[in-house]
Amino acid sequence: MPPQPPSRPSPPPGFRRAVWERVTRIPRGRVLGYGMVAAMLGSPRAARQVGYALAALPPDTAVPWWRVLRSDGSIAMQGDPDRGPRQAELLTAEGVEVVDGRVDMARWCWDPGVDEGGGGA
DNA sequence: AGCGTGACAAGGT
DNA sequence: GACCTTGCCACGC
């Protein structure tokens, strides 16, 4: 199969909606990168749109937006400054180890099929 | 129809 | 390792 043609394979009716659906599949105590979510949706370069989609989430949303971080594991501090620290607390509440506003991606990054994890330490 | 925006990513300094 | 610059793609006006 071809590696990754620049053409859109099948653009969803609403990219934001697709992001919410995908983020909701992230198991508790696990995290993903904006670029990873975008790649799952078929647009590996639309990482910004993933963040933009989460920014459009309602205050009473059921989408675990806090489980999405930057590719390097750092928490996005853009937008509302109050949401940044809040995300760190939500992650910690789920058992994710957050150090100085950062998460060990190689350790907490969710891999579908290997949702067990536990291998930490 | 086009332009600007923005919870990002990767490369270079 | 950090900080800055460029490129990206979808959405709103």
C-alpha cells in the first residue's frame, strides 16, 4: 500500500466531530498526541485542527479532551490559561504521572491493541 | 470565492 | 535542552 499520498482519502463531514469521536475512545489513564489523533483521522498534518476541535467543545462535554497532549508530551498552555493546569490535575487524577506540566509520551501514549500498559516501572 | 485564524509538528539556531 | 521560524489543514467571516 502507498505510504501516504498528499490527497485527502476521505474527508469526514465534520473534522471536529471526528476528533471528538476519536478522543472519546481514549481509555482512562492513557494519553494521545494531537498529531496522532489527526493521523488516525487520515490527516497527519492537521494536528492544529485537532486542538481547534477540542477548543470548540462545550463546557458540559463528555469528551476527555484532557487526554490529548502535544507530540512531546507537554500540555498545551494556549487558549484559556486556566485550562492548562486543570488538564494536569485531570491527568493525575486518572493515574497519569505529570511532571512539570509534561507527560512521558513513550510511557503513557495510548496504543490501540496494547491498552493494558501497566508495564511502567 | 478567498483570506485569516489557531489547544500543533518538525527543523534549525 | 530551550527557543524561534516555517509549513499545515480545516473552519469562520
